Amino acid sequence: MVLLLESYLARVQLLFQCDSVLRAVISCLFFGVSYVGSLYIWRTGLPRDDPATIRRRSLSAVVVSLLAPILLLTQAHQSEDGKGSSLLQYLGIRQTGLLTSLCLPLLLTMILFLGPLYMMILSDIRQYFPISMSLKKWWSNSRVVATSVRNYIVGPITEEIVFRSCMLPLLVPCVGNTSAIFICPFFFGVAHVHHVIENVRLGVKKPQMIWLDTIFQFFYTTVFGTFSAFIFLRTGHLIASIITHMFCNIMGFPAFDDISRYSRTQQLIIWSMFIVGLLLFFALLFPITTPELYGNQVYLWS
């Protein structure tokens, strides 16, 4: 049964047409609300970083990410002239250009993070990763294992499926590639605002600080979502967005406050690396993501 379904998804040629912009936006909103809402079906009262909470919410995220493509399929039209693409291709799941999509987008992202990467080299690199502990000690710490799996595996995979590969096929026919890149991230950014609920409930900070942190997180996740949507539409590969998402989650937001701890010479080098990385990133952004390098015939760029 599974093989028959996989064969159907890979063989039947589909088209996504713009019935209305409003319908596309509402559908994307539904995907986002379903993803976030599924996290709160578990009434445990435990904090979000508790291993039990993480396991349950991860299960919810996986279920939604499996159901979202099925709901996406209901909005597709079967191509009569065979000029469409399969659902798997729209989702960014294909073999052509796979190796390139695993390497080049990650390289581009690492260039952007030249400054933080250099800071990691200057300090003890092991402190940035959970495996800085012995493997046995790390594995025995259920909280660290659970948060690592959530932040670096489950989160990136499920979020890219729902917020990129299931939303962009609906938005692109209505607004085009460029506009879709800037519209899609707002759903992703808003989806992270829900953290304010738990922070207020637990009283971890003053309400004003919680809202400031939330606004910053909305801005940061929206900017990242723009980059991820760009990568997805340029490469036509879901794995490219997932890999870059994983890397960005590992790196986190650059620790600008830590730069002052270094000597003046090192500070100059660090800031130079930040600037060089940013300049190289924008210089290579389009050449490295040329659709032809990835055999992208699904999301065409003029």
C-alpha cells in the first residue's frame, strides 16, 4: 500500500493554480495554526523543555507534517497535458541535484556565519554542542538529549515541511516566487510567538522583557524564514532548507556581546570576519543557488 502511494505521488503530474490569493493565504494560515495548535493538545502543565513535553510535542509536529502534504494534495489539479510536476517534486523531494543541495546551501550559510565560526575556533568549540560532555553523560541527561533532538532534528524537518514545502506551492502561483519568499516567512515568524504564553505563565521574566524577546524572535525567525524560502525555491530541494535550518539552530543568533571579551586585535579580526562573511554571502547568494545547479524545473525563475 505504501509503495503504491509513493508510486502515485511520484508519477501523477499535478498543477497548482491560483484560485484566489485569499484562499492561498487562508490555507497557509491553517497549516501554521494546525502546527502550533497541535503542540497544545497535551495538557501536562510541564515546561516546554521537559523531556515528556518535548516527546509529546514532537509527536504532534511529526503527525501534522505528515498530514499537511495530504491536505496540500487536495488543492492540486491534475495536469491534462503532462506538463506539471509530481507532488513529491513540489514538496522538494527528488533525486536530481541531491548532492549539490546537501553541500552548496550549507556552504553559503557557513560563509554568512564566518564571524561566529571564528569565535568558536578561538574558544573551546565543545562548549557550543551538547556532546561537550562525555557521550555516556550526554546520553544519560534526558533533558539535553530531548532538547537536542527537538532543536536540531525534529524542529527543522517538520517546520520546513509545513512552512516551506507545503505553503510555497500555494503561494507561488498567486504572487510569484519573489513575493512568496517574503510572504511565507510571516507565517513562520508568527508561529514562534506562542512561546510568550508559557513564558508569561511561568513568570520567567517581567512581561515587558518577555514581549521584547518575542518581538525579537519574530523578527529573527522571519528573516531566517525568508532565507529558507529563498533556498527552497531556488534549489527546489526540501533537504537544502532542512540542512541550513539545522545549522542555523546549532549556531543560534551571533553572540555579539561576547566579542568584547577578546583582545583588541582579536576583536578587529572577529568584526572583519563578520563583514567579510556578510559581503561574501550576498556576492555568492545567487551564483551558488542557480537553479540549473540543482536541476530545478519545478519552481522556474525568469
